[in-house]
Amino acid sequence: MTTEKPSNSTIVINKKARFDYFIEDDYEAGLVLQGWEIKSLRAGKINLSDAHVIVKHGEAWLLGAQIQPLPTASTHIFPDPTRTRKLLLKRRELDQLIGSVERQGYTLIPLTLYWKRNKIKLKVALAKGKKTHDKRDSIKDRDWQRARSRIMKKGQ
């Protein structure tokens, strides 16, 4: 299992995703955002933990991502923090995702939101849900890794 370290270009990482799902494959997607959302993202006011991606009418949509508006947002705009946002993917990638989701029972979940050359990108993962016993195994593995590193540190 690989853990991603946040860099200065990373806005947010969905840590809950790797705990709840087996990650099979990931894709990079652009996001259609409004101006106030960009300002809020620069301030780090986003929550991806309950978000997921659906494919509807041949397009991918991000649902459940909460972008909290800044108090200094324009007065003539009424921001909706949980609005549905369109994802920008290439047609071939979108067709692959549609096939995997509809035929093979995969789920699309957002992993990471980050900056890439003045654009905001979303890493979307093709994932299968974990059962409760798999989650318990993940907790045991994580605890063992922590204990092992502690023991190794004492031994030096």
C-alpha cells in the first residue's frame, strides 16, 4: 500500500478512501468550478470524505464534495457548498470508467485534489468496497507498522 505525502501543490487528500476501498486504478480529471470555489480552494476549505463520482448521460459528476465559501465572497452570488460539479475526462477514459462501473460493479471515488500548472485536478480512483473484516485487517496492519517502527527506533 502506498501512502501519498502531501506536497505544496496538494489541496486535500481523501484519507477515508484508502481505508474504505481497495483502489484498482486511478485517473486524473479536471474540474469545472466557479470563481468563489477557486478562492475557497486556495484557502483549503474543502471536504472530500463523503464525496463520490457518478457517471450520468456519458459525463462524470462529483457529488458530495463540500467547498465552504469564504465570508468575503461576492454579495451578488449565493454559493452552494455541495453543488454537483462536472469532471473533465478524455472520451476514452470516460468510456473505460463507464464500462467498469456499469458492468463490473466498481465505484468511483475522489482521492486527491491538487494544483497542476494553474489548473485544479482531481485524482479519481476506480475502487471496490472493503468488507468489515478487511477494514479490521487494515487497522491491524497499520498498528503493526507503527509498533515495528517504534521498536526499530529503540534498537538503534
